Amino acid sequence: MRSKLRIVALVLLVVVLVVYLWPAPRVAFDEVYANVDPAVAASLQEFRQAHPPKIIKVDGASWEYISFGQGGQTILFLHGMTGAYDIWWRVMEELQSEYRVISVTYPAVDSLAEMSAGALAILDAEGVEEANIVGTSLGGYFAQYLVANHPDRVSRAVFSNTFPPNDLIKEKNGTIGALIPFLPEWLVIDVLRGSFVESIYPASGNDELTLAFLMELSYGRVSRAQVAGRYRCVVEKFTAPNPDALGIPVMIIEADNDPLVEAALREQLKETYPSAVIHTMSGVGHFPYLPLSSEYAQFLREFFITK
């Protein structure tokens, strides 16, 4: 009897381990981008070939980044929770003849201080003392942190599709956020994938590029550890900066139907930075720089040349 119980226990343990360790699926580029305009999909592949990422180690973490373009000013691009260095490719291509552009991918770090160490190390490695910063979602929150804690490195700042320091996100997502490190990786990624299809895609106006890029991230380009670390950074509190006192102009870009940044948080952001230039985009959801890259780049161009 005992031997049978041991066998049953062993079988159950194996089943649990198999379920827990089951790998996230991998899907080929052509399949993921099947519904995207072929010219746009090809331009992404060409961009990746032309600009392979550099790697820099900072406190044991490996940061991917790219740096190219020309001009006297530098723009540092900071993506959100589900992003990577090349999510900005269309905007960077629009601006590369006028600006030097740098874009990063966050490794699995757990605090805004660690994120700052990595981003600033990249600027140092590229010989950039001061940059214009464009951050979206988590990246927009991170950009506020950089303005607050490293204002000497920031010329101008853009807070896009983001939120100010708040309690609301943790109140609404604290339970699932705390569970992320303990859930099977495939389950964490599958939940993300579901949100892409059910909320982000419709809010984008059913933009196929937005859905394809996010789905590609979910097929092996983002890990549970990265998701967990990025969530911790999203809910980490800090004192919002006073850009006026620091002499740092700020622009806010928002969408009127952002499914991930609710209206209350969008209003809080504008109240926190009352002197900011504000652009409200209509019906484009959380990733407007993917389908409307030219319009988005023009907002940046006009803001960065304003005296």
C-alpha cells in the first residue's frame, strides 16, 4: 500500500513539474505577422538586421540597446511593461536623420534604481551627458523617476500613455502582481497574451501591427522574471518631480481610450504636471507609436525644437 502511495505521489509530482515547467510556445515571424502589411513587416526585419543590439552588463544584468542616427541632440526611448528596444523602430526611423536615438530593453531588474543604473550606464557608454527622454507606460513612469532623481541627465521629457506615482494600480493589481514570480511562466505569458487580444487590440482600432508585435514578444522575447520585475517598478512609489523648478520642459501624450491607463490616472498625470504640453490622441489605445508613428514622431520633433 505504501509503495502504491509513493508511486502515486511521484506521478503527481512529475505531473506538477511538467505543468509548471512547460515552456512558452515559439511561433515563427512570418506566422505572427501574417496579417500585417508585408511592407511594414519587412521594414521591421530590415531594421533588426541593420541595428543589431549591443549588450552592456550593469550590476550583473545584461541590457540590450541600440544607438544610431545623427544630430546634436539624443533621444533615449524607454518602453513599457511589454516592450523591447525595437518597439520604437518606426519612430526612430522617422527621427534618425535629425537626432541620435538610443533605445533599450529592460532585463529582469526589480527596482527603478536598478533601471536607472542600467539606462545611465548606456548613456555613459555612448558618451551622452544629457538626453531627451521619451517613455511610455512603465517607461513614462521611469522617465518621471529619472527627472526626479537625475535631472542633470535630462534635457526634456515625454511621459506617454502613463501615470504618476499612485496607489490605484497596486490596489487593483496587488494580488496578481505578488503571485507572478510563483506562477508557471507559460501561464503568466498566456494571461498577457489574452489581454493583448481582448483589450489592447480592440482599443488600437484592431491594428494588426500592434497585435503582432505584442504577440511576438509573448513568444519567447519576454520572461516571467522580466514581467515580475517590471510590475515591481510600476508600483514602486517615489516623489514626483517639479519639472518647472528643475527647468525641464515636459510633454504628455495620451490616448482617450487607453485600456491600461484609466481616465482617473490620466487626469492625475496632468494635474501632477500642470505646465506640460498635452497631446490627446483619439481611438488609438495604449501603443499609438506603432500604427501612428509619423504623427507621434512629429509631436516629438516639434517639442524638442521648441525654445
